[in-house]
Amino acid sequence: MPEFIDINGGSIGLGEDKQVNLTVARLPTYTTIDLPVRVIRGAEDGPVLLLSGGLHGDEINGIEIVRRIIVDTNALDLKRGTIIAVPLMNVYGFIQNVRGVPDGKDVNRSFPGVKGGSLAKLVAYTIMNEIIPLIDYGLDFHTGGASRANFPQIRCVLDLEKNVELANAFAPPVILHSSLIDRSFRKAAHRKGKHILVYETGESLRLDEHGIKEAINGTYRVMKHLGMRDTAPEGHKPLVYPKSRWVRAQSAGLFNARIKLGDIIKKRQQIGRITDPFGNESIKVISKIDGQVIGLNNNPVVHKGDALMHVATNE
């Protein structure tokens, strides 16, 4: 990386720590909404690592993970290289506590974006053109959907050697193969030669303290692996899964889980029960596969076909 990083007209040198605001668009009130970007540089040259959260506006855990990392620069202990931190990429969704933007679009299905496009595509375009060219690697922090909690996990492409290397360096409890999805941030960055891993934990609009701490420690381990810092906490010996499957409700009713996030389950094991509100029916939910529970629906009211749990598996 050069001695100075130039972003939005600002120049940040080695050893400097600055916040730069990127103007994305404005609200109908003509209030400008900026995208704050924190650039923290070590005293020596080295890799540039992107830490991003809040691509979905209601996924608060990712925002909090990045915030905690950059608020304590002593714990960050950056010796070499650069951290580019964007705690909140989807400011619009965050304001309204929703996943997408006011026009209903998903920013993470709008990449690489268009300069004159919809709001979601404009956000994507800004990220791709102002930030991605500056980085070498990235960690993008996400959260489960409404009432659906995720077990701490890294999602990456197991066919890509650098993805696997970084995932093992992160050393989370679980590593799951996840193909590159069309129009996603991760795929758009991959086309530019940038390796970005996705970390998942918790559920939307809820803070998951355990998952947040796992993410911070994993980030420190990736930094150590890249030579950006000298020490890092010990990690897990991850369980690596090439596939995952959803267990769905076979009938409507009240779902009572008999397992919890992270549990190892076996084929033909009873993993829950669906009952009707009036005490007339009680249906067992039986696992059809061996695996580990990496996602769980915390809303007991389910309709036929609703996702009950997400299971990582080798089958």
C-alpha cells in the first residue's frame, strides 16, 4: 500500500487515524445522509483489511462488532497495515430498523451498483468505487433475520484457497461453505480480486454478546495471521461443513424446540414438537440428517413450510 491513502479528497498517512464521510444521497427532506468511514493506519506498511457491518439495516450485531473494534485502538493493537472500518453501510435501513432501504430493495442484492440507479444500487456503487479498490481483504459482519438466530459462523467458498486460509485464521466455532451469490457484495468484491468472508451471529434487532466477542477475537486472529498485529487470543478448532439444510414445519402451530443453537443432532432424533393452541394435536419434529444447528427460529408461531432451524451437515 502507498504511504498515503486517498479517499474522498482526504489523505491518510502511516500512523494516522481519521474519519472520512462519503455522501451517498439525501432524504426527501433534502437532509444529506453520509457514509462514515474510519481509516486506522499502523506505523508500518502492510495489508488493508475492511471491517464492515450493517449492510442490512436491522442487523445490529455487525454494527456493534465493528464499533467495539475501532473504539478501543489500544486493544486493536495495529502495528502494520490499515483498517478501513464501515460500521454502518446501510444508514437508510438502520434509521427505519429494516433490512433494506426505503424503496424495499436489498443492498446486498444490488452490487456492483449503478451511479444513477435506485437508492440500493447507489449505496452499492459508492462502496464498490470508493472503498473496495483500497482493500486487500474484508470481514463483513451479519446477523440472522427476524426472530431467526444464527450460531457464530464464518461463511466462505471452500473451493478458494485464500478464503479457507482466512477462515481458519479467524477460527470460529463453525465454517460453512457458501457459494458466491449473484449481485451480492461478496461476489462483486471477488470479481475485483478481493477476498471477503461473511460472519454471522445472533438475530436482527438483538445484541448477541457471545457472538460479538467471538467476532472481535476472530478479527484479531485474522489480523495476526496477516501480520497486522503480533498477538491474538486462542481460537476454536472449527467444524467445517460443505452443506446446510433447512428443517421446515410440516404443519402450522406452536413450535417447541428441544435443541439449542450449536447442538450436534443425529438422524431420527426428535428436535422439537409442533402443537395446536387448543391441545388437540402434538406432532414430533424429527431430524432427517446428522449435523449441527447453526440457525434457529425463536418465534414459536409457525405456518406450514416455515423454517424451523438451519442445520450444517456433511450429507
